[in-house]
Amino acid sequence: MTIENPVSKQSIWLVIGRFFRQEFLPILTNLRLAIALLLLIALFSVSGTVIEQGQSLKFYQANYPEHPALFGFLTWKVLLTLGLDHVYHTWWFLALLILFGTAITACSFTRQFPALKAAGNWKFYDQPRQFQKLALSAEFENQGQNSTSGQILTQLLQKRRYKVFQEKEDTLYARKGIIGRIGPIIVHVGIITILLGSILGLMTGFTAQEMVQSGNTFQIKNIIDAGPWAAGQIPKDWSVRVNRFWINYTTSGGIDQFYSDMSVLNNQGKEVDRKTIFVNQPLRYHGVTLYQTDWGISALRVQFNNSPIFQIPMVQLPTKNQGRIWGTWIPTKPDMSEGVSVLTRDLQGMVLIYDSTGKLIDTVRAGMSAQINGVALKIVDVIGSTGLQIKADPGIPMVYTGFALLMLGVVMSYFSHSQIWALQKDGRLYVGGKTNRAQVAFEQEVLDIFEQLSQESGVRSQESGVIIHNS
């Protein structure tokens, strides 16, 4: 004998739907929850800016030791455990963005869209008692000029850019500023677009760094930070050639600006784009941006007597933050039993030559020669290298679009949605209105309408000409 389960699947889904509407949805659309989520996102975004992201373990151990801990609790173990060394790629930061976006979306559908729909509909007041509930209303004595007063009121409202609706000659409804009801929805759409763009960038974007010698061609490989779906964004079908790197110096010897003349090459080696980049003027190609961020000295080109020209690499030497200097060792005998040390600080061509004892032998510039151990050593050229930061963030267009919508929505939200009703009944004219913001300005506008209506149509009360109800 089989006993069927009395609870059907349909009943279960009804219970779940009722729970979602009555219990979960009010919490999700609560303004306090949205503010709390926004504050948390802002807090962790600030922490991701203050705390260096994507550094090595040794870096965090050196800068965030356990004894003494920063602020008494912030150590390298805490940073790594919470993922504060890569805040923007943690599951909990992504969850915050998704939850905040869901809350904004739910609020839009449960509050903003119904409010807009209600504002788009209109209804006429056909009972005098309905005007007593309005924020501002007035009662006039018509003295038999019903039709004229109604027409004059319509004209006065239209002059003030109200859209007037009339069902009958004795009822009137007017409104303006409905764009103010659309503004909050546009704000929500902007925020959601920004969040979607941020999530897209986190999941598919990447950051790379390259130090490329002048004259060399490279493909983007040195990835230092990437989202889990970034593999498809890293270009494989084009490369970049640094045609030339140079530095402009000031008269005092300081760096004025450094430049890189760069070409984008396709798989066949054909140039498809070219630009000279410098600080704040990057090269953009197929969603990838190459910024000029650093420079260095990569090699010396030297010649011994009438020999072919040799290119000898240079390395940056530690100076304990006393400036930057590059050096190399150049053999002066074929068996490499003797040689000299060569140092330089910049690309202006000044080269210092030292012997094995550390004594300064000579100071030369590019194109000059020095006699060393019976050999004429000529410094043909000092070759620089450009430091590039390379970024791809497919979410940036969405983020920019979201910010544009956000600003547009904020401006639209400043428009007041004002409504005015009128009713002519039993020899009296009832007029009243309300607005959702700028209450003082609206009251002054309505009072001016009342005054003009009294002057132009002759409607008045038996005693004071107008009875004003403020609620």
C-alpha cells in the first residue's frame, strides 16, 4: 500500500513564494540594509587602496609584523587570512557587490516602479472633503461664473508648464515634474550598471608590467594581477614594438618627460597602430591600455679599437634610496682576466669608468673613447628601456555609462512632482495641490495662482475672498 505525500510540489512553491514576499523581500528592500552594504563596500574599497595589493609574502611580513601589530590587531596573518592583500578579487567582496545590486534591483521593482506608475495615473476629485486631505487647498465662492473660472485656472496652470486633464467641465487635474519620479529609477539603473561593470572588470580584467628595451618587440606575458576569466582578454594575435625610447631633460639636469614611440604589430609583423606615449597619454588598442610609468637603462653599446660593436647589459644597483644608478663590467682582455666597471645614472650619456681597485679612470660621454689597458674603449650609445603598466578592464565602458546615468538621475530627481486638483460644485470652486519636494516654493506658486485666479475671474468668498486650508 502506497501512502501519497499530502503536500504537493505546488504547495511547497507557494509557501516559498509567500516567505519570499512577506519575510525576505521586506528585509532585502530595507533602506538600512542598502546603506549598510554601501558603507561596507566603501570601507573595503578604502582598505584596498591603503593596503598594498598583490605584494609578496615577505613584503607583508616586513610591513605588517606581529609584534607590534598595526592598530593592535592588523598583522600579515590577518591580512592574508581575510584576503586584504587582494580585496577586489575575494569572494566576500564580490558577494557584497551582488547583494547590494540585488537589493537596489528589488527596491526599484517594489517601490520606484509602482511609484512611477501611480504618478503616471490620474484621478479626479469629485467631493469637497477630498481637498481637506491635501497639503494646501483653497475654497472660492463662484458667484455663477463656473465655466469662466475653470478656463482661467486651466490657462494659469498651462502657463506654469502644468499638463492639464479634464474629465468634465467641473473637475480638473494638473501635474508637472513627473521626470522627478523617473530620476530615482535612473539613479538605481546607474548604480546597478556600475556594479555590473565592476564585477565584469574584476572577473575578466588583468594588469601586467613590462620593462622593454628600446628597439625590442614584446607580447604581454608578465601578468601581476588577473581575474579568473581573464585568459581570453590577454592578447595573443598582436605584439608591440618599442621603436625608440628617450628622455627630455631640463636645463638643471632633471627629467622633464620620458617618451616611447610604440607600434602595434599583427601576427604577420605588419604595423596596425602607432603612437608616442608619455605619462597620462597611453596607447589603447583592442581594449588594452599601455601606460608609460617607468624607465631604466638596459645596456651599453661599446667598441674596442676597430672591433665590431658589442652590446653589454646593465643592471640597476642598490643605492638605499639615494637615487638610481646602473652598472656593468666590461672585460678589456680576450681572456677576461682584466676589466673595468662602468656606471651611469641617466640617458644623457655621462659614463664613469672605474678600475678593479675602485679608482675613477675616466669620465666619457656617448660617442667618446677612453684608453684603458692599451685598448681604446668607445662608448657608442647608452640604451634605455621603457617601463610599461598594461591594463585591460572590459567593465570600464559600463562603469562610465553607469556614472553618466547616475549623474543624470540625480539631476532629474531634483525636479518636484507637483499635482493640483480643482472641483466646481454647489457654487463654489475648490482648488488644492501637493508636491513631493520644495514645499515652500510650491506653496508660493499655488498662492500666486490663487491670487491671479481671484483677480481675473472674480471668484471670492463672502468674507475674505479665499479660504486657505493648510494641512
